[in-house]
Amino acid sequence: MAEVVIVGDAAEAGALVAETLADLIAERPDAVLGLATGSTPLTTYRALAETVASRGLDVSRVRGFALDEYVGLPPGHSESYRSVITREVVEPLGLRPDLVHVPNGDPATIVTAGDDYEAEIRRAGGIDVQILGIGRTGHIGFNEPGSSFGSLTRVKTLTEATRRDNARFFDSIDDVPTHCLTQGLGTILRARHLVLLAFSAAKAEAVTRAVEGPLTASVPGSAVQLHPRVSVIVDEDAAARL
Ligand code: GLP
């Protein structure tokens, strides 16, 4: 059963999750963080950067794994998740860039990229805390509806709805990639602690279906119900239908 915490706003959620992550880093300086992109975890990353600085935590050995990446964006594209993770996490926290991994969305190596990423996660000893947002289609990572609960990192086709939602980060929807590499639901379920964040009324239905609805591949987020340690941190609007 997930622990559900309803907070006032995204800033409060960020402060709460940052405290948990900072405690983990203090206890385990080589902690492995599972990093989500999207707008939802940004308050967490900002609060964590402040907490790391104010507590003087040593983050030189902290490791990270991003959940997903677009396929085929040119290297250095500002909206590739490699760039986003560098900008929002690695630089503000002062992490070592070579210890923070993002799936490789280069089409030339795409056939082996999923297995390579799984091997890297295994070598790191697994992910301690996986931060998750949720898409309006109920996706976590980029596991769109229909994703198998046992799936591992692999290429997926993005739904039209997700491409539309993410078009705000690009000049037009035509610039949003059609494919991605994403940790699978099986990969996500192997993390030792899942922290699912959601804010605003737009997420209320996805949150309810993920946390309380039937376990179904039509709502990939419902996979979190299979995990023994899940914290769901939501604002009142996202919690409205729970
Ligand atoms: C993207 C990401 C997900 C994220 C979701 C929600 O598609 N791949 O990891 O959870 O969108 O995005 P946002 O947090 O911006 O609402």
C-alpha cells in the first residue's frame, strides 16, 4: 500500500523529498538516485541543491540514472534529457557528470542501448530512490499505455498525447521526437524506494488510476502498486479524486 502525502504545493513537496534524499546521501555518500525529467521534479531538485549546500553534504560519489531519453535529438540539443539532467540536477547539485547516466538515444546504437543501460544500473547495484512524475496518459518514465509490467529499458513510440504535452518544450510538435528510450516498468519496480510526485488537477485522474485503480497495462503508473515501498506526494488538486 502506498503512503500518500498531501502537501500544500509543489514547493512543499520538493522540500519534503529533498530532505529524504539528503538524509540518504548523508548516510550513503555513493547513493544511487533515479532521476525523472519533466516539470514535476524541478522543485525537488532545487530544494535538494539548497539542502546539499546548507548541510555541506559531500556529493562527489553520488550516482544517478535518468529514467528516459528521446531518440534522435542531436547531441547537445537543449531539450534532450541529457541536457535537462545536466542543467537541472548535475550542475546545481555539483554532481560528477560521469557518475550520472542517461540512456543513449543515438539511433546508431539504439539496438543495444537498452541492454547497455540495464547493465550499467546493475553494475551500480541498483537504484536507491526513484523519483517519478506521471503523464496524463498514466505513463511513468515514457512507459506509455500497453507497457508490460516486466519491461526493461527499451525503445518505445511516444503517443500523440504525450508528444502534444511535451511540445511546449520545442518550437512545434513536429520537432518532438516520435521515439524514446525508457527504463521499463520492471526496471522501475527494482528500485528500492519509489517516490511518485504529481501536482495540479490535470494529474488527478492519472494519480487515482495509478494509486487506486486496477493493475493494468493501460495505466502504466498502476505498476507502483506492486512495489512494497512507495511514497506518493501530491498537492490537493492532484489528490482530488483519491
Ligand atoms: C514526460 C517524462 C516523464 C514525466 C512526464 C510528466 O513525458 N518522460 O518522466 O513524468 O512527462 O511531465 P511533467 O512533470 O512535465 O508533467
